[in-house]
Amino acid sequence: YYVPMALFVFVLTFIPGLNAVSPVLWFLLGAWMMSIQFVDYPMDNHQLSFADVKQAVRSRRLSSMGFGGLVALCTGIPIVNFFVVPAAVVGATLLWVEELGPR
């Protein structure tokens, strides 16, 4: 799932002119993947498939990207990144329960 999108952004980094937007695209891709990665934990506890995870994250794209973007930013800070992963699991669980989960 990740490799085709990453290859697309990687190729864009070598195209003059378009390479100016590649850092933004890398960040957006990282935010999307962080969102999917961490939302998968609570959904996996309910035996939901990866397709269900993708559909749930797509259904609330702005909330998911906001969560993933914050996690991606915080993982880049030394020392803080040790605490981000457990906090992101808790945050993804809350995101799933409050916004993405079944009503």
C-alpha cells in the first residue's frame, strides 16, 4: 500500500520544478501513513480488516490527517519521540472510539 505512493513522491523529487513540492508531499504521505498505522491498533482489536481501516480513515480524512500530522511532527523531536508512540496509540484509540468507530 505504501510503496506505490512513496515511489510516486520519490520520482517527483527528481523532476525540476515539481521537486519544490516534494517535502510537502512527503509530510502528507507520512501523516497519512501514521494515521493508518496507529488507527489500525484499536481496529485490529475488533478484528477489522485493513480495507476497513482505510475506509474509516478516509471517511474522516481531515481528523485523520490532523492526527497523523501531529504524530509525524512529534516523532521528529528527539526525546519526545520516546513518549509519542504510546500517546499516539491512546490518541488513535480515542479517535476510533469517538469519530471512526461504529455508531
